[in-house]
Amino acid sequence: MLLCAPVLKNQNENLLPKIVSEREALNSKLSKIKPGFLKKFTKLAIILFFSLSLLGYYPALAVPPVRHSVAKASADEQRGEVIANKFSKPLILPHPGYLSTKFSSYHPGLDIAIGLGMPIHPIIDGEVIQVSRDFWGLGNFVEVSHENGFKSKYAHMGRIFVKVGDKVTEEKMLGEVGLTGNTSGPHTHLEITLNGNYVDPAGLLPEIPGMPIMASTK
């Protein structure tokens, strides 16, 4: 054992400079990495996201982003004549409630506020073509295909009771009102498209009352 000690000592001394040298090289590489790059990239991503939203791109997990246009429906169609021309029967509301957000180029649908767990029905008979979850904002949603190129989408759902391929009628429950996705309260975000273009649902559906004004208490 005494004869081996000097040999081990020499070996450790030979290894020490190499280890120190490698550590210095690693520290030198790490010091060249600029921590500000990640912050700049994050800011750029946020600015790009909002810019695309303002330009009419709807948030979706798609590469490249798909741009949807708003249907250029005439005033007569928006007053309800499109129902008689395009549908075999009048549309219904997916559930009772209050209109909390109207249709616009920045919000391609309307929001119907109601309590959690309210059953959601299709606005007219059709076939379920998509059941999914959108992580950008819509949360759990169901999309239904209808006659003559119309489609409807129901978002922020809690539970979903249908699957792709199901034939649904107005009496069928698609699911329940929930709080999934980007929402500040329980409601259904309803979108209607005609041949891929957004249409204002307010021009097709029965009238939806506005949010009631709460009386102030003394």
C-alpha cells in the first residue's frame, strides 16, 4: 500500500490540470450565451401572435396559419332571408342565454352566456365532423356540418357527448356549457360558416336578448 501511494498522487496531479482546463473552456462557452436572446424571442412571438390576430388570422394549431374570411352577405340575407333560401327549417339557439359578445371581424362568432352545465344543442340537423380541443382559446369544441355548405362550431364546452360521424338533430345534446379555453365566464362561443366563410349568426338565429343590467343596491 505504501508503494502505491506516490503513484496515485502523481496520477491525480496529472489529471488536475486537464479537468481545470475543461471546466474553464465550458465556463467560457456558457459566458458567450446571451440571456437576453430568449426574452427578445418571447416578445417577438407575442407581437407576431397579436399581429396575426388583427389581420384576421384565427388562432389554430396549423402550419402555415389558415386565414378565414368573413362572408360578404347582403343586408337582406343578414335579416333572415338566407334561412328561407338555404335551410329546410328555421334555426334554433344552442341553448337559452344572453348575448355577451357580438360578431365582428376580430371575433368571428357570437357568445351566448349561460350557467355551467347547460345542455348544448345543434342549431339544425347535421353531422358531427370534428370533436377536438383548441389550446389557443376555444377549449373543447364540436363542429357540425349542415345542409348547403353551412357548418356550426360550439366552443368552451365542458363535457362532450358526441363523436365524429354522429348524425345529430336539434333534440340531440352535443355536450354542456363549460369553462375550457380562454374564457372569463360560462358561455358558448358559436361560429357559423358558409363554404368556409364566416357568417354573422345573429342574422340567422332567433333574437338573443342582451345581458341584463344589474340594479344597484344601496
